[in-house]
Amino acid sequence: MRQKACEDLLALTDIKPAQAYVCEECIKTGDSWVHLRTCQTCGHTHCCDSSPNRHATKHFHETNHPVVISAEPGERWLWCYAHEQIASY
């Protein structure tokens, strides 16, 4: 049985695509990343948990912005940090 999407995922009315395909925080420190995620609250793009700095997760803990999308070309999924849920769009 499929789990019902959480309120954070259901509250999204528009998807904010990545404006740039770089981790804004890694650029500042000269670091690299593996994959990118775009915050659906503020639109900032950060590196994933497979990246050394895990900036997307750090952004969630600092801001409580719960939902990100994959910024990788061809990937169409959302992740809610608050409820640890994934969904396609």
C-alpha cells in the first residue's frame, strides 16, 4: 500500500527549477559536489548527501525549508526532509 504524500509535498503548487547547476556553498569554498538539489521554498541549489559537504541537508537544518527537487537533468522527484518522503512529479 502506498503512503499518502505528506502535507509539505501536497502544499507545493509550482516547481522551482534550478537557476544554476552549481552548489552555491561549494562554489564559495572551492569544493566539488556529486549531485544537486533545489530548495522549493527559496530556490537555492545545494549539493546532495553523497557530496562531501551535504549542503542541501545543512540548508534544511538551518532554515526548515522542507522540500527539495533533484536538479539533475532527467530526474523528476521531490524529497521532504521533515517527513523523509520522496515523490515523483
